[in-house]
Amino acid sequence: MSDKKTLTVKLVRSPIGCRASHRATVTGLGLRKLNSTRVLEDTPAVRGMINKIAYLVQVL
């Protein structure tokens, strides 16, 4: 299981006032509150979601 690549994503800006689809992407990544972090599998789908809301998150 250690052969899987992962990304750590942190929510650094509030999704309040953003488009509804961007808010849905934040929850889809499993991020809830500000400064919450999540370790996710590095897949093209996850990378696309991160790219869509790049102005709200930080990849650690």
C-alpha cells in the first residue's frame, strides 16, 4: 500500500461567496473547515478537482 502516491491538501480560503460548483468540489475533496487538511490519493480526478479550486487550497 506504500506504493500509492498521495497529496496533502489544506483549505486556506473560505468557499463562502464562491460558485456553488467550487463549494461542492471542496466538500467532494473532504475539506470542511478552514485549515482542515486531507491526505488524498494522487489521481487525475483529484488533481483536476484541486486545479479547479487552486485559489482556495494549498498542496503541502
